[in-house]
Amino acid sequence: GPQVPFPTWDGSKVNLPLFLARIESYKTDPFFAPVTSWTTTLPGQEIYSERLYADMMSKLPTAQLHQFLSRPEFVNRGFEMLHALHAHMDPSNPENRLADVKNLSSLAMKPDENVAALTIDPMPAPKVDHDGVDANIIGVNDVSTR
């Protein structure tokens, strides 16, 4: 079997990019070197597809597995299952992007909140020089008196 274990995932959206990256690492394991298609189980590659299926069934959160249960097209067909899972979870999937837009548009500021408390600022704190000027600002004339 593969030396790289199939990644675990807690089901949270925040950890999804890391989970998808770990799947790519899993796919590069030497065990899967003969695999020529990761979307369809080709003749002679059933053993790899079945291994992927077993790994996914044992490691994926139950909530993610429900879409595959009672669907014969996925039984022991790990490549098809992984392809469908990736398409379903891909952040660029229009369905997921629509959900993100809906979440953003439903944000509402509470009476005791300001804009900073409502949003998450991904920018680092400004680096301020000895004159109190933000060192991250480029192209701003220094108007301080020296």
C-alpha cells in the first residue's frame, strides 16, 4: 500500500485547502506510480482504485461520505469518488463561491460594533518608523518637519 497515509480532515472549511493539498501529496506516493487517470478506474488499475476507496471510507468525515453511500457507481471506485469529492469541495466550484457570497452578504453589523470588529483584517499591523509614518506606504511624501 501507499507509504503516505490518506489525509484526515475535520470537515471544517478553514482546513479544506490544506486537506486538498495533502490529497495531492498522497497521489504522488510511489504505490500509485502506475496510475494514468485519477478520474476513472481503467482496466488493470482496479487495485489502486479499490485502495483509494478503502482509504477514503476510513478517513473522510461521515458528512462527506453520505453523498457516496448507496450509489453503486462509487463502490470500490476510488478514482471516481475522489474526482467527485474534489469537484464538490473545490473552493472555485461555482456552488461553493455562491455560498461564500451569500455568507458575506448576510453579515450584519450589531449596534455596538464598528467596521473593524465586523470584518477580519488580513493585513499585518503597520510598521511605523521613528517619525510615526507607516513604513508600508510607498510613494507618500514625508511631510514631517525635521
